[in-house]
Amino acid sequence: SIYIDQHANTTAAPQRIGWAIQSMTPFWADVLVSDIKGELCRQYLASRKKKQRIPDTDPPRYRTVPVSPATVRRELATLAAALGYCHREGYLLSVPAVWLPPASSPRETYLSRREVAGLIRAARKDRRSARHLSLFILVAFYTGRRKEAILSLQWAPNLQGGWVDLDKGVIDFR
């Protein structure tokens, strides 16, 4: 709670911290800091399940499936960050070691030109968004930038995002 109250709102993604802590609370709420060990972190990994809807069932039915190790790694990294923050602020005398699952390899999936063309065709069917959605898809495909970087583009140099230089024919994302 100290980490949330004092620090989370100053980070780039406070919602992500909130989601991680919300997921961790049932398991970690009654655990003392001195009890945090690698074995307990591995037990947390084994305990993490989520409800998944079974498709095409009426009424809706659900099953529990394990959460990916990458998700648990992100959650435990949030726990480690919270402990480190509390130590730096003087609430803890020492920081226990938090075991993290091994990092997964990055995804390497790319859209082909045919798939991008299909996206643009689908986008053009909606008259309200045909023009700007098609342009967004093209900018994203050819620059490889994230949604936030593309949507923050402006017409002149600025401090909030990149800008489009029509004279030079370039997009400066800095």
C-alpha cells in the first residue's frame, strides 16, 4: 500500500502496477516480508490461475487455466520494485530476494504485405474511419512504432511527441 500510495502514480504505467497488485493481493496479503523467499515465489507461480470463458457455451461456462510465466514474472517484478521502494524510503531494513521465472523469448511475428492489405481493405469499409484508420495502419506498418507514438505526432516540433516534417518528407518520432 505504501508503494501504491506514494510511488505508483509517478510511474509511466500506474494502471499496470494496479493490475499486478490486484492479482497478487489474495496470495501475498497475509505474508510477512521476512517470509518472502524463492520457494514462496515459486508457489505463487504455481497458484496463479485465471478464469477463461469456454467458447460457444450458452449459458457461459468458464474453466481455470494457468497464467503465463511472463505475467507472473511481471507481477513478481512489481513486488520486488515495491520492496525496493520501501527499503529506499526507510520502511524496511533489508530487501528479501524475489525469485522471478525465466524471461520468455520475445515474440517475432510480423504482418505480411497481404495481411496489411487485408487490414486496410477492412478499414475502408467503415466510412466514418476509412481514411484515418488506413493511414494509421500504413504508418504503423512502415515505421514499426506503437500506437501512442503515432497518435502523439504533431505538425511542428514539440515536447509531447514526434512531428511530421512535410518539407523533408520525414516523420521525427523524437
